[in-house]
Amino acid sequence: MISEAHPILEWIKQTSIGEFVRSSTWAFPTLQSLHFIGMSMLIGIVGAIDLRVLGLARGLPIHPLHRLLPLAFIGFGINLVTGIMFFCHDPYVYAFNPSFRVKMLLILLAGLNALWFRLGVFIDVDKWGPGIEASRLAKVISALSLLIWIGVIIAGRFIAFTSSVH
Amino acid sequence: MLDEFLMALQHSQFATWVQESAYPVVITLHSIGLAILVGLLVVIDVRVLGFARGLPIHALRKLMTVVWIGFWTNAVSGVMLFSIDAKKDFYSNLFRLKLSAIAVGLILGAIINARVLSSPEPYASGETDTPIQARVLAVASLLSWASAIVAGRLLAYFTYGDVGIE
């Protein structure tokens, strides 16, 4: 079904990035390692903020927790770059894969959800010092954030199990 | 005797069930547990290194409970994954490296928890810099977990787990 060449995917596959990833047996496992390290940085930091907003480790003031966000963005950057490299490695594996599409959609939702936190409740973050409960809305957004990121991990793992290309 | 045990495990009904039915769920849980375990330890370690000084160090102890949830998720899912390839894994240098890195990471985590997060010294409240010994422990912790991730990822790609043998 997907055996015929697709012009855009074929071009992506023939880029030097794609050729580089295919050229060495080391490239893919090394990129995978980086992708998991980036995931831990991103989801660990975002998850810690979400858990605190939900009421765990209330001794942590929420505002300084956000100081760790640059590190979460570095994790995201690592995963964006390594993710693009996986895609170039063999675009046919990903482009038609339902799990990959769900994963991309969930990452987009996670971004919009974070934007909602930034625009909707961040103004109150200063008030949520040690021991102080966050607002109901902040808790809803944080619970969604945790669920969406867990969904991203699940969808990412299932790319390997829903592939129609071998 | 040991080989017989490993082969018996590998050919057990349990291992067959894991391989044929549970594998996608188990490997996904192993990734979620990783994100929780390593991700939250990243938060703790970077705070000990001096980032986000507004976070009181002793309040980070509450995150340790969740770190343990991640650890046990991965201990259980890890044993299940081991059962599928018991003999290959047992004799793999990468597998041994992964387990050693995890052991070192756990010991460092226990020391950081007992000595640094529970310290009565003023640095725990962010008034002064964390001592150099605490920072060394935090860097060693980050490196050991990164090593565990890299070894685990390579293990999935090199058949005998020994680099160069495919």
C-alpha cells in the first residue's frame, strides 16, 4: 500500500540527515539514548511542577520551580532534533503510522495546555508559596498536563507496534 | 545449573505470556517509570547543583516517594523484560553495565536523600551555596542515570548486548 515512492517523503529520506542516520549502526541507538535523556528532562521537570500544583510536596513554592523550565526546553530541543533525525532515517515508517500521528497531536495539545497555564493562571503563581494550595483551574490544567505527557510516552512506544512498514 | 535456570525462565509460561501478550504494555510502563524516576531525580540533582535556589531543599524529599513509585514500576517491568531474554541479558556486558549504573544511582540517591535533602545546614533553605561534596554527588547521580539509559537503549539494538557483536 505504501510501497510506492512519495515525492516529499523520498526527498526527506534522501537528505544528508537521513543518510547519516542510516550510514552507521551506532547512529540510531545513540539518538535513541539522547531521546530518552531529553524525555526525562522534559517530563521530569514539567511533571514536578504539575505534581506540586496538584498538592504533592507543598513545601515547594511554585514560582521558583518554573526556574527549571529552561532545562525542560533543552530536553524538548534535544527531542525535537533527535525526533526529526528519526523521521529522516525512514519517513515511511512514521508518516503513515497512527501512533506517530497521535503522538504529534498530543505534543501539540501539551503545548496548548502549557500555554493555557501561562495565560490563564501564571499571574497567580507568585502567591503559591510554600504550603499554599494552587487554584482549582491550575490543578485541572496540571492534571491534564500529566495525562497528556503520559499519553505522549505511550504513543511513542506504540510506534514500533503499529508500523505497517518493515 | 545457572544456565539451566536462565533457560527455564526464558521458556516458562510466564516469559511466553510476557513476550506474546504483555510486551507492548510492559515496555511502555518501563518508559513511563523511567521518566518518573530519572525525571524527578534530575529536578532534585539540579537544585542541589544550585539551580532554582528559591526551592527549599528539604521540601524536595516529598518527591522521593514518587521516585520510588517510578523505581518499582521499572523493577517489576524490568524483571518481566529480563524473563524474555534471560540468558542473553545475563551474559551481556551492556546489561551488567545498566544494572551497575542503577545500583550506583540508587546508592547516590540514598546518600543525597539522607545527607543533603535532610541537612539542617543553612544551604538547605537556599541561604548559602550547597557544599562541593553535595554537588559532586549530584553530578555523579546524573551521570549514573544517563549511563543506565544509554546502556539500556544500546541493549535493545546490539543482539548480544556486546558492542561489535550483532
